[in-house]
Amino acid sequence: MAKLNIVKEGDPILRKKSRPVEVIDDRIKTLAADMVETMRAANGCGLAAVQVGKLRRMVVVEVEEDKPYIMINPEIIKREGKQNEAEGCLSLPDQWGITDRPMTVTVRYTKLDGKQYTVTGSGLAARAFCHEIDHLDGILFKDNAVRMLDPDEVEH
Ligand code: NI
């Protein structure tokens, strides 16, 4: 496994649309493992492939210790409720904002085993799923932030 460089805001790749993964080969499996390692090293709870320079529809999310979701071609198929909580992004260091997100989402995705699954998540999990899947369409959390936070409003 290898820790990859995280692309930062200003790099035009972050605004591009990622393309679907068609074949889950060794390169995709290695990329998945490297993305999990990179996310953990950066203390993040999610990372999209585009953030490590790969325009593929693939994200990793870990909101519960040692339970990473590796999602290939993820798609939100159901949204319920609403939440407005603080959000940040490994590509936008030191920026935080209150976003408008569904409270609960259901995501359909493919795992590395090539099979399709669905998962329903609420709260932080729902925010993370939405945030990472937005990255695949070139959308950053600040685009739909209700408001950005001043540094002194952020709790660490
Ligand atoms: Ni992000």
C-alpha cells in the first residue's frame, strides 16, 4: 500500500466528472487500498478517487473505526430528511461550512468483489456519502454550503 498525494482546491481536476469503473482489476484494488491508507493518514472520514488524481467513480468512507466502505460506481438512490451540520474536505484544508444534506441516504454501489450492495446511513454517514459522491461530479462541499464558518467557530 502507498500513501498518495491529496489534490488541493485550485487544481482543475477537482471540477471534472469522474468516469465509471468498468472492470475491477488489480489496479482498482490497489487504488482502493491506497485510498483507505491515504484517508486514514490524513484523519479524514472519506476520500474520492479524483482527490488522488484518478477520475474514476470510486470513493472510500470510514465513519466507524476499522469499517471502511469501498464504493465503486456509487449512486444515491434514496434521500430522506434534512440536516445542517459542519463539513470539511481534505482537498480544502482549514475550510469548514454548514451544508444542506439529507439526514438519511441509501447508496447503491459495487464492492471489490464485483457484486452490488446497498447501504443506508444517517447523520455523519449520510453527509460523508453525499460529500464523496458529489466529488465524482466535480462538486465541492462549499458549492452548496449554507454558510462557511470562521476559523474561530470551528471546534477541533
Ligand atoms: Ni471532500
